Amino acid sequence: LHKTVYVLFLLFQILGAVILGFGIWILADKTSFIAVLQMSSPSLKTGAYILIGVGALTMLMGFLGCLGAVNEIRCLLGLYFTCLMIILLTQIAAALVIYFQKETLKVELSDIVVDLIENYDPSDEDKRNLQDAWDYVQTQIACCGWTGAKEWENNGILRNKSNAEYPCSCSNRSKDLVEGRGFCNLEDPINGTATYADWPVHEQGCMDGVEQWLKDNLGIILGVCTGVAVIELLGMILSISLCKNIHSEDYTKVPKS
């Protein structure tokens, strides 16, 4: 029995460390699409802090559960079971909210990116990290804008320059990608105002690339979530079984009259 307890304890330490590390990664990441979200959306940043709290709590619960099982302390096992149940129910609730609010989240995400594109300014040092993160996304996915390059026509700086410049990170030419940020000049001058069709940029919007990435990794995401839930259920079942065993042993120790 003790071997089983130690194995579950180790699993919960690993599980807690993974959740904790994921939360820290969301806050620390400055060069991916996650960075765009966490710097633009307060809800994702709050979610990252929640993940850090859940990870730390999971590691603490693993320690308390092991301590309660080895020393046969029922209150610790009960606390362990209760906390695991709360964590599991919270995860289920979060999954349901994401599933039923996915269209709302998609609209919110679109608004965040469109606002970023419209106000993109390479000289704005306050938004440097956020803009660099979006440049990184466009470069890595080989895309331009959220639904397409046309959204960049609404950028204030490009509009004032008659769209004679274009975002370097959108370019389909390798020499523009060396800089990887800011705006590049059109080589062939155009009489009047240029359009996105005159830019040497990718036609695909980043929305399709992000959705494809999610589809490609959906199996991994679901597998990890299922594994986490199974480990938590095993911990709950084991804690209840140990509580019952301790309860039964307490009665057998009562002297017969």
C-alpha cells in the first residue's frame, strides 16, 4: 500500500509541477501567439495566475496526501480528497465554459488582434514586446493580419504613407524577414495610394494558421487533460479507501466488553 501511496505522491508532484510550469510559461513567454494573448487579454493573465495557484496546491496536496496515508491521519486524507474534488470540478467547469463560449472567445481574440494591427507602431517602446510577439507569429505561420493582409490598410502609420510601406513580418521575401519587424518600403513606386494587393506579402490570414495548429495539437491537448483527470480520480479513490480502512481499524482496536 505504501508503494502505491509513494507512486501517487510522485505523480502529483509531477502533475503539479507541469501545471505550475505551464502557468509561468504563459506569463514569461514573449515570442509567441500566447504572448499576444496574455499581454492583450486580462482574462488569460488571470488564468495563468490560477494555473500557478492550482499547480502549487496540487503539489501541496500530494505531500499532505502522502503524509496522511503513511501516518493514517484521516483529516489530512479528507482534506486531500476535498481539494482534489474542487480542482477536478474547477477543471470541468473551465472546459465547459471554453466549449460553450468558444464563439465569444473567437470574437474577443479577433478584436484583440485587429486592434493591435490598427495601432501597430514600431517606435512605441511601451508596446514593443506585444508587437514583437505578433511579428513573430506572422513570420512563423507565414501569414498576414488576422483574416488577411487587408486589415493592415487600417493601420494609422501605413495609411498616412499612402500604403507605400508594408509590415516586414508579413513579407514573402527573405530579405525583409531579416529585420522581421516594423515596416518595409515598396521597391516599385505606385502613383496614388497603394493597396495590400501591391504588397509582397502572404495572402493567408493568421486565423487559419492558428486554428490549424489547434486542430493538429487537439489530440495531445485532450490526452494531457484526460491523463490529469484520471490521476486526480485515482487520488480521490485511494484517499477514500484509506479513510475507510483507517475507520475499520479504529473499530477493531476498541476492546470488547
